[in-house]
Amino acid sequence: MVHCFGRGEIPVSVSSVPTTGGLAHTVRAVGAVSEGLCAARVGDVLGLRGPYGTGWELERALGQDVLVVAGGIGLAPLRPLIRDAVAEPSRHGRVNVLIGARTPDDLLSKWETPRWPTAYTGVTVDRPADGWRGEVGLVTELMGQASFDPPSSWAFVCGPEPMIRATSCDLVRRGVAAEHIRVSLERNMRCATATCGHCQLGPVLLCRDGPVVSWDRAESWLSVREL
Ligand SMILES: Cc1cc2nc3c(=O)[nH]c(=O)nc-3n(C[C@H](O)[C@H](O)[C@H](O)COP(=O)(O)OP(=O)(O)OC[C@H]3O[C@@H](n4cnc5c(N)ncnc54)[C@H](O)[C@@H]3O)c2cc1C
């Protein structure tokens, strides 16, 4: 939980790799608090508490193909996982990273993807800009280009809820077990200590029991609309 004094506190994922030292957050300015964080300069004081909640558990995918699917800012929390997966390719099967964003300007991966030489990386945008020579379309449309054996694959998905739903359903149709699909659900979080109830989704409090949960549990919960 990152606090911008005078504005408030919001949940933000860790996007750095723990072993490299330091703590990095990647924040998209969408409202009062995130705009305040993005406007912070060296020397400004911010509040920080945590970490809270569940992680990706990449270690469950040892020896198996790995599929990482990110939409927009959803790449930020997946970055440590991708860095771990490509750092030691012998620990996993094939590693695929599929990235979607609304426009080329929204792509977080521009400076990072060349450092993932051992992963297949597909990138697409919804709306191309002048000079864009890459793919155009939804991130699910990249799935056919990825190389993975569905019954022995694990998938890690983060992005807007409609993208999570479409991606997970597509993966299940292709034969990936729903228990092998990890999704990060970013509902309205306030206290992060399982006290206030703002992030309740079905039977769970996402700040404590999530945000990363398996798709076999999450699918029915997502029919509950966020207030
Ligand atoms: C577990 C978790 C991890 C997150 N990690 C990151 C991260 O690494 N980087 C990052 O930039 N953001 C992340 N977010 C989202 C971030 O917390 C919200 O963007 C933030 O709360 C917005 O607060 P605000 O005061 O700036 O804007 P507000 O005024 O509260 O909201 C501005 C607009 O953004 C929409 N919005 C608010 N929260 C969300 C959300 N969770 N998902 C989609 N739309 C939302 C609102 O509906 C509104 O339209 C994460 C959220 C969760 C729950």
C-alpha cells in the first residue's frame, strides 16, 4: 500500500525483482492518489506498508511450459515473474510472454523485452499509432503464436477484468487446467488487512486471500459486479 500524503493510499504491486535490491513500483496516473505518486520527485516522502496478499507461485510451474499474459499496466506485477522465468530457463519448459495494450504509448514493455531472450514475446495494441508496425488486436489473438503444451502449462494473467476473463476462458478451451491459471484480481482495496471488507469478492477478501488466485476459484466470483 503506497501513501501519497494529503491525497490518500492505494494498492500498488511490486514490479522489481527482489534479488536485485531496491523496490520498484510502476504506477499509471488515473486519479488523485496515483497522479500524486507519479508527480513525486526525488527527495519527496511517500508512505509504504506491506507487502500484503498472495504472489504468483512460479515455483509450481517447474519443468512446465509458462505462459504470461499481460494487459496494460498488468505487466508491472508480472515483471518479477518474467525476469525469474527467463533468468533460469532450465527450470521451466518454453516461456511465452504475450502483451497487449490500448496504444503503443501504453506499452510498458518497450525497453524491457530485448532482455527476455529466452522467452517468445508477442506484443499487440488495440489502436495503432503512426509508425506502428506490430500486431493490432486483442492479446488473446496472440495465443496461436505461442508455443506451449496446454496439459502441462501454467498461465499467469494480469490486466483488466474482461481481458482476464477472455484470456482464461480461451486457455481452458485450449486445454490448460483452470487450476493452473493464476489471475490477479484488482478489486477496490482499502485496508489491506482483511478488516474493512471493501475488497470482498464472493467468499474471500482479496487483500488477504488474493489478489492472485486460481481461475477455477475466480471464474464464478467475477460474475459479482464491483460497487
Ligand atoms: C492488488 C492491486 C495491485 C495494483 N497494482 C497496481 C500497479 O502496480 N500499478 C498501478 O498503476 N495500479 C495498480 N493498481 C490499481 C491502483 O490501485 C488504482 O489505479 C488506484 O487505486 C487508483 O486510485 P486513484 O486515487 O489514483 O484514482 P481514483 O480516483 O480512485 O480512480 C480513478 C479511475 O481509475 C479507476 N480505478 C480505480 N482503481 C482501479 C483498479 N484497481 N482497476 C481499474 N480501474 C481502477 C476508477 O474507477 C476511476 O475511473 C493495483 C490495484 C490493486 C487492487
